[in-house]
Amino acid sequence: MDEVVVGITGASGIIYGIALLRILKDLRIKTHLIISKNAEKVITLEAPIPKVEMEELATEIHDPQDYSSPLASGSCISTKKIGLIIVPCSMKTLAAIAHGYSDNLLTRVADVFIKEKKPIILVPRETPFSGIHLENMLKLANYNITILPPIHAFYTKPKTIDDLVNQFAGKILISFGISNDFHQQWNDDFLNDFDHI
């Protein structure tokens, strides 16, 4: 994967998007950042850094209402090794993507990626999921979109919230085939630890 589009929408869990951007920057992978208008509000409520510092982690910034962005064009991205990750993904954004409703640049990019058969990962942040949410996720999964809710592994024995968040961000990237030092896979060492329980 040469490039990754990172979309951040108005759901709780902005910290996952920040962790992902940091890892991608450290890996020197080109990133395109799209922050929705609703995400801007959530950033002020829960993000550990302001929006401007989040933008500094990305290679390129795209206005969420700019339909003239090259990312909105299938002919532009069709030959690229590029993927899309929306983290966190609000239920509004998920529903829009599931029904082909391109009401902003991010949902237009998702629509283009689906038709061009580019990889997409959605990290939905909602609990509990309603039947409508689950139907929309199933519909998207049937189009080979990866639905990856932030469900944490505890066999890694995390000591901090950052440990949990970075492990999950690493898992997202592994799903794209991007190797990193944050995702710890299940192995025999973990099984040996369970022998003592």
C-alpha cells in the first residue's frame, strides 16, 4: 500500500484515528486526511491534541466539502495502490456509504473506492448496534468492505490506554497488509501464560 486515505467522522474514538496517523507517518506512508464537520466538534471534546496538530500528522489535507479533490475521481485512483480507512466511522457515514449517498467528500471517496474495488476498512463506533446498523454493515461486508469495530485483545497485557489504542491501530494496518510493531499476534508465548492461570 503506497497511500492511505484516513477519514475521521463525528463519532467517539478520535484517538484511534490519531494513533493510525502517527504510525503511518512513522512508516513514511503517504496519507490523505479528511475530517468531517461533525468530527471537528468531537475533536474539541475528546481528542488529546487539537485539529491543527492532527493535520500535521498527514501528508495531505482535503476539505470535506471539496468534490474537486482528485480522490473523488475514479480515473485518478484506479491505478494507485491506495486504501481507505474511516476511523472512527459514525453510523451516519456508514449508512451513507451503504446506500451510495455521497453527501460529502469522504462518502464520495468511499463510493469511488467501492466501484474501483479498492480496499476499505470501516471502524464503527457505536454500542449496542441496532438491527439497522447491523444490516448496513452486512451490506457493506458483502462488497468486501472490512468492518473492524474497536474490540480489544487483552492477551497482550496492556498497561495503558495508549497500549490498547496502538495495538488496535496496528491491527487495522495489518488488515491492509502493512507490517508494523504495534500489532502483537497470538502466539505460543501467550498460550504458555495461560497455562499458569
